[in-house]
Amino acid sequence: MTNQPFEINGITIAPGTRSTIDLPAGRLYTHAPMSIPVHVISGKKDGPRLFLSAAIHGDEINGIEIIRRVLKLPALKRLKGTIIAVPMVNVHGIINHSRYLPDRRDLNRSFPGSEKGPLALRLAHLFMKEIVEKSTHGIDLHTGAIHRSNLPQIRANLDNKETERLARAFDVPVIISSNLRDGSLREAAAEFGIPMLLYEAGEALRFDEVAIRAGVKGIINVMRSLDMLPVSRSKSTKHIEPVVARSSSWVRSTDSGILRAMVPLGARVKKNTLLGVVADPFGDTEENITTPFSGIVIGRTNLPLVNEGDALYHIARFVDIQGVEAKVDDFHEEHSAEASQSPDPESPII
């Protein structure tokens, strides 16, 4: 069946074409206009309408590079349906290298937004009206916060069967079955019945080549699962059956001082495993940081300077911990091997 014309912000994209559109996002106090760039690829044949979004938090830049690489894929010439790519949702935060908007509001706690009110609510409303409500599926790309790294993982509402199917198709070793947060894009999309995945990997303000490659592959896998792209016939394609965690929690510092971290991201830990030591600058006092339960490290701080109560290690609980550890090792081996091959001009080294 032939695809239908697609419209964003009053601009029509005909089937078999692609176009970049600027969504007006108000003006700066300098009178300079701001806009959210959107790239639409409309396939010749009918199919799902998938939105790809990144940098809802303006310091989370891995997703920008993931979307750039996806948009350059030769396979998109055979695309069924429509891709709506928004690599920089929070343009204000991108400019300022900040997670937040200029008024310090979190855009991902402002959905579905409103036409009036603070800037965050207006931008959220614009994104919902012009992007989300016109889509059938979505993938939102994130990283850890500043000075924190996340193991590549999918967070999704697994109570929705279609969402669970796509989460498993993405092909990362860990899926976190997480509840919907008030004001989040995931919650707003769910209200419209739109299955959506949240991909977490890497650290804010840094490119992570393994996380980027895994994100590109994951999006391709989801598009194949949705029949937007033809299924790969490569025999070398290796699928990782993910393991689901139903709960996770952060281990926090019990004292202020200098952290000597001892456990890497992705490590399997048993209850009471020593994660690190927090000491004062003179070494007179030391506090051991241990795990309250067994699990896998899915997030950790990269900053040795900690205050009492700071989040240090994010641990997810699994029934089969050894199985998860093996999948994480296989995942890193596969993507690290790819990243260490001859330099790709499309892959920046940062």
C-alpha cells in the first residue's frame, strides 16, 4: 500500500521524500528565534510512524550521534512507513550544555505540557502535538546524568505486550521494567496508546562509541521488527536474549570524602560486596560502601568527590545473575570489537 503524505508544522512531506523542518520554540531574550530541528523520512510504502528523540536533557548527547548515523543508513531507501527524527529536543539545554531549560525546569517532567505557562510546558505541548500524537511508536534516547555512566539498557513498561516485544527486539542485555514517571514523555506517550522505549547508555556530555553503536543497531532491530526495514539475511547476526529486572536501587555514600571505586559498570555483585571506599583527604577515616543485595551494576558515578548521601552505584536485581553477567560480557565483547576496528570516518573519536 502506498504511504500517505505526512504533515508537520503545516509542511507536507510526500511519500518517497525526506525533509528537515524547524519547529518554532520561541525567542531568546536577545530576540533571536529558537527552533527544534526535525528530519522526516517518508517511505514510498505505508507502515508505522516511528519517532526518534534525543537530548530531551540537553547534556545527553549520545542520542544525537545515534540519530545522525541512523539517518545516513543506505537501507532507508527501502523504508516502509515514516521516521520522525528529533535529535535535539531541548535546544536551549544543548546550547548551554545543561540538562535543564533556562528556568532550571526538567523537560522530561513537563509532559504533556500546555500552550500556556512556563517554557518547559510549552515545549512539551509542542512536541506532543507535532511529533508524538502523529506517531505510532517511539524511541527516546538518554544517557546517565553528568558524572554518571549507565550500562546500555532499555527501560520500558513491560505490561504492554507490544512495548515488551520491541524492548526485546532492541537487543541489549538488560531491560528494566520501570514504572511510568509523572510528567515524563513515556507517560504522555502511553496516554495516547503509543508503545515507546527509553534507551539509556553512557554518560552526559561524552560520546561513548559502544553505546552509540548499540543504539544504532537497536533502532535498526526495532524497525525490522516493525517491518519498516527488510530482515537481515546475514548469518553473522547475533541476538542477545535480554534479561528483565523488576527492581533496582542506588547505593548511596554514608559519608563525605574521596571515593575509591572498586567495581566497574556491568559487574555482577553479591550481597555485601565491597563497591568502594570513601575516605577523608588525609586518610584518617574510611567508610566501606557495600551492596545491600545481589545484582548487576547498571549505573555508577564517575566523580570521586562525594558528599554524604550521593548516589554512587545503581544495582539491578535479577533472578539469574550469572546469566545476566554472561550476556553483558558478550555484549561488550561484540561492540568493543567493532569499535576497535579500523577508524570509521562516520565515528568520531572523543
